[in-house]
Amino acid sequence: MVTTIVIIAVVVLIVLWVISIYNNLVRLRNNRENAFGNIDVQLKQRYDLVPQLVATVKGYAKHEKELLEAVTAARSACMTAASMNDKIAADNLLSSALSGLKVSVEAYPELKANQNFLQLQTELSDIENKLAATRRFFNSTTRELNNAVQTFPGNILAGMFGFRKEPMFEVVPAERAAVEKAPEINF
């Protein structure tokens, strides 16, 4: 009777141990999949945000450029106007251009193309930093899973239940040179 109880207790402990290891492997696999999902989220954010930021900065810089060019052209016309009618027309043109500049300055105390470019640079840097952090987290969860799959006694049960060593997030050798080169952003 005591022997039967001891055998049952040992079997129950072994079953609980197997369940515990299996559940840990499942938890680690799910953490890894979640980490990869985070990478997808960051890639999607970069995919969506970068073109919008670039277009916004391009549009604002174009507006400022056109405004300043209009003021410069009108000023030049005032300086080169020969007749009274030309001077009046040039003065009206300059007044109109300056009104546009005044409205722009009132709306934006300083022309902010430089700040927009700095903001673009900050946003791009932030996106890349978040992406790098999620990749590191993914590799960390992959390492944890791989350790559990490859160390004893988890390796015995991992093989039985189809768990295997998973690859890390690495740059493929064919892309290594391109990745190590700084990205180019054209405006």
C-alpha cells in the first residue's frame, strides 16, 4: 500500500514536472512570437510615418521657399523699376509678398523649416531606436526559448513536443554592407 502511494506520488510529480516544462516552453514561444509582433508594429509605424514626415517637411519647406522667393523677387523688382508705373507695380508686388510673409510670421513666429527638419531627424531617430529595442527584446526572448529548448531536461521534452532552436533576428550576409551604410534621405 505504501509502495503504491509512493509510486503514484512519483508519477504525479513527474507528470507535474512535464506539464511545468511544457507550459514554460509554450510561454517562451509565445513571448517570442509577441516580440516579433512588436517588431511588425514598429516596422508598420516606420512605413507609415516616414513618408508622411518627409512629405510634411517638403511641403512646409516649399511654402517657405516660395514665400521667401516671392519677397526677394518683389524686392529686386522694386530696385530695378525704372518708371513710376513700374515702381508702383513693384511696390504693390512687394507689399503683397510682405503681407504673405507677415501672415506666415504671425502664424509661425519664426520660419520653422529648420525645426521641421530637426523634428524629422528626431522622429526618424526615435523610430529606429524603438525598432532596435524591439529587435533586442525579440532576440532576448529567442535566447530564453533556445536556452530552454537546448538545456537539460527541457531538451528531452522539447524534442518530444516539437520545440526547436529558433533563429535570432540578424542581418543576412547579403544585406550586411547595405545595413552598415548610413541611410540616405533625399528631399
